[in-house]
Amino acid sequence: MVHRTEIESHLQTMLDVGRFRDYGPNGLQVEGKPEVLKIVSGVTASLALIEAAIEANADAILVHHGLFWKGHDGRITGWLKARLQKLLAHQVNLFAYHLPLDAHGELGNNAQFGARLKLVADARFGDQDLGFIGAPAQPLTVAALAALLQFRLGRAATVIEGDGRLLRRVAWCTGGAQGYFEAAIAAGADAFITGELSEPQAHYARETGVAYFACGHHASERYGAPAVAAQVAQQFGLEHQFIDIDNPA
């Protein structure tokens, strides 16, 4: 077993938490029992994940989307009360890492997502260098990349085809990174992959010729938290279990 402060210190250093301007607190969000034997990882600190982690006898949960975000009014009511009540009653620690977990060059969401598509970044782009860009082993058609995404993620992406060019440079940024599309275009991408699509991006794709793939926020961010938690488990000799709570988003 290991003390929760050792886990947090290790993650703070490994994920270089201090360099990010983020939308909420990174690190230990809810304090549970001091000693940790088992860690459960998941995408979001939903009530379903918390209950599943308790059922699995976890002492700690590590997620990408935690409980607290800028702009929250601070009241502990409704869904937030229910989640906190479960964590506190069972003394389960909650660790949450948002942008640091996206950005890590080996274990983060973007690196792990790219690895599943056999894409390796040779450059970064966008605010805080969160966007990844690289060349596939050979140029891809839009249809081939769409098929690969469906095969790897188990769901069809929403695709705006652009001008149909071969995809020699592919950029990606998992989750709700539709606002990075213009930076991806400026970085020389032939295609951009992210989780979500908003209204302006369809027009940008049609007008610039750069293909756009929206493959699901949750679907694109299932890989960083378990990779990081597995590394923590190996480092400290802990048990680890990834629990994926289905989400159509």
C-alpha cells in the first residue's frame, strides 16, 4: 500500500501539473482514506463510476473529468451532493487531471489515442501545445481514416470530408477541442480529429478543404486515465482496474 500523498506527488511531477492553465483543480479533489491498495480509473467522476469503484473495493479513483470546474457556484446540492456523499461515506480518494492528462507525451489522452490509430506526433499546435500532429505511415483517404476510427472506437465518426485530398498530415486533440480546428489548419493538417463538432467547423472544413472527424468526446478520451493509473499501480505495487461507464457523447 502507499499513502495518498505519495500518489499525488508522483502524479504532480509526472504530468507537469504546474505548467497548465486549466478549467478546474488538478490533483486530489476529495480526500479519502490515507492508505491506497487499489485504484480505479475512468473518464468522468460520475455517480455510476463512483458506485462501481466502491463495489470493486477501490481506495482511490483517478479520472480525467473531476467534480469541480470554474464557474460552479459552490453549492453542494443535487448530483454533486450525491457523488460527494458516496466518496466521503466510503473514504474513497478522488484524483482528477484534466489538461495535464490530455498533454502527456506518452500516457496522455492524445498520445494514447494516436497510438491506437498508429499516429505519432512530430509536432504540437494550439493553446498550451495540446494539439498533436503527425504523418500516417502512408497517406490515407477520408474513407480509410473514417473506417479506422470506427474500428478502433466501436462507433462511427461524424465526417466533414473537405475537398477529398489524400491525408498526409493528420492532427488530433481529444474531447471537446473543436476550437482547435483553425490552429490545426494553420499547422498544415489535411485532417483534424476530435471528439465534438460545433456549427462553425463544418463551414471551415468545406471552405478550407481540410477534413474534420468528430468521433465522440467520451470515446476519444477513454485511454489516458487508465494508462496513467496503470503506471501509478506499477510504480507503487497497487492493484488497478479501468471501469468504462458508457456515454454516447
